[in-house]
Amino acid sequence: MKKRIAIVGAGAAGMMAACAAAKAGCQVTVYEKNEKPGKKIYITGKGRCNLTNACERTDFFENVVRNPRFLYSAFFRFDNRSVMDFFEAQGCRLKVERGNRVFPVSDHASDVTRALVDAMQKAGVLLQTRCEGRRILQDADGAVCGLELSDGRKIEADAVILATGGLSYPSTGSTGDGLKMAGKLGHEIVSCSPALAPFETQQDWCRQLQGLTLKNVELSLMQGKKERYRGRGEMLFTHFGVSGPLVLTASSYLDGAGQKTAALSLNLKPALNREQLDRRLLRDFEEQKNRRFKNALGGLFPARLIPVMTALSGIDPETKVNEITRQQRLNFVSLIRELPITVTGIRGFAEAIITRGGVSVREVNPSTMESRRVKGLYFAGELLDVDALTGGFNLQIAWSTGRLAGESAADANKEGEKKP
């Protein structure tokens, strides 16, 4: 008799787990609350699906923000190259773009989902949509013996894999169902908060610049006197504050407990040190010595940013540049290099790419993804307290942990880590 495995959630981790378990000879059923599988995959990478990153192994772990060591076994057994081989073998051709980001050649996320669904069908996986898991069933010894569905049905199972996602983008079905189920079984749930999410800011001028993108700037995130993050890249002003790649990355390093003390410092000219920037200003002012201050900044900033910078400088915009004092100029240099932005909050789960927090990794065996509390229960994907930066790293976590959970559930009698 085939081993029966129930998987809750047909997202990236759940479908990969299903493929692995079915290929190992198990009878696998996936229960998905939505009307179709992979709903969150469809919106990743702006609908293109950045499904992994073609970086070196060491670079992968450097991009995991929380609990990277927990992923060693999962990643080394099914790494980014293995993921790429898997999808290519399913007929989903891939390409590598800037930053080693991997996308389907078609630029359609639907091709990624289709490849997973096809792989499940070939392996004999049964997919039941509009079907929600509600409770893990246990035998007299506390081990998993089945799954209760939201319609009251009780399904017998030798193992259950929870792959329900976190709390980000709840419209895709990520509403914390698996976290609740794990919590009821006594698992520690690390407090969840939005990650890779935009910031709300205090300054009105940020909102006045809505839609303006700044490239090649440097952003630092401070909480109290501690610098949490510093990086260069691209950012965007919005109707509520700031967003864009730099800001999303910074948000992953924000300590939620000290959110009220958070502040951003923006360096608009990071390629120039203070002395070089001062010389640049002197040269610009000399070339335009009879022009007014507000009309002499076109070579430094985008047009929409000029009125903001002149207002923040405290220099009368009608002042001729040859009348600007040395101290005013030096203060302006400091403003350009350390433009302050006060953070008032982080946008909610509806706009967060991923969830920070989840099932504590201390209660999960990293070599198998099995619960240390409940025999026969496995975890995969975003509901674990592991998260990474943008660039395909979070989906790689889903593929790696899903694959390991599926293989381990299929071969639960073998202890420790299997060889690749």
C-alpha cells in the first residue's frame, strides 16, 4: 500500500513538495483553497515570475536575511541550478537577466505554474481546489494520522505537509491558515510582520514627488543610533512615502520593535565624497554666477526635485549663486549627501512581497523539514521564519524546502539528511 501524503497549499512550495513525494512512489493529494493552483506565482516579478537567482551558492546565503543556516540542507540538496534544470526539463525555457535574476523566456508567470501542474499530473498527484485544510489529525501517540478539511471531511494520511504561505498578499489566499494550524499544535510562531514592503513617511515633499524614480542613489536606514542597512540603487517616491528596490530591501532589516525610531538618510550623489561634491557645486555656480539659485541646479537633480531641494536648503531661491555664502554652500552639500526622511510606518501585508516571521525554525528539523513536536508533520515555504531579499531568493527557498519536505515525508523512516 502506497504511503498517503496530504499537502495543504498548492503554491510554489506545496507543488514542488507534491512532485517530490509522488516521484518517490507516494499517493499524494494537494488541497488548495483557491479555485486554481499557484495564485501567488502569477503575480510575482510583476507577472513575469523571477523564479530563482543564478548566483553562486555563497551569494545565495548572503541574500537570506533571517535564519540562513537553517536552509543549508535544503539548498544544497536542491539548489538554484537544480531548480533551473527542473523547469527546463518541464519545457519551461529560462533566461538570466540583470542581477542574475531568472525568468521564463516567455515572460509569463503562468508558464511556471503550468510546468508545476504538468509535473504533478505526470507524477500522479491528485489536486483538489476550493478545498481548505482546517486541522491536523493525530493518533494516540500524537503522530499525524490525517487532515480535517473545512467542509468537515476527515482524510486519512501518513504525513501532512503544510505549505500555506505567510500573510503577504492575502488576496492570493495567504491568510495565515497554516500558522494557525501549527500554533494549535503547540509550535512557536515568531511574530509576523510585512517584509519587502514600502515605507510611509512624515515628509509632505515625498508625496509631492509621487512617481519620481531616483537611480544610483544611496539609502541608509537608522533605528536610534544603529544603522540597520545601507545600499545603493533605485528608489521611488509614492503618494504615501517611498518604495522601489532600495526601500524594499531596507524594510527587511527594520526591527519592528523599534519602528517608531526609524529614519532614512538619502545620499543623492554617492559617487562623490564631500570635497568632490563641494568642488562640483563651486564649478556649477561659477559657470552660472549670474543665475538665480533655483535655476542653477539643473545639472544636479531631476527637474521635479529642484523645488524641493531649494526649499529644504533654506536658501532663498531668488538668490544669485554668486551671493551664496560658503557656509550656505557647505550646508547644501550636507543636505545632498544626507537628505533626512522620517519613517512613520511600513505598508501592510497587502503590499508586502513576503512575510517576516512564522513557524520557528528551532522546532523544525532542517535536514527533513519535519516538525520536532509532531511526527509526520512537515513545513515548507513562506510559513517558516525564513526570508530573503528580492531577486528570486524567496522562491528558491520555497522550491528547496518544498522539495526536501516532499522527499522526507516519502521516506520518513530514514534519519538525517539524504545525499543529493
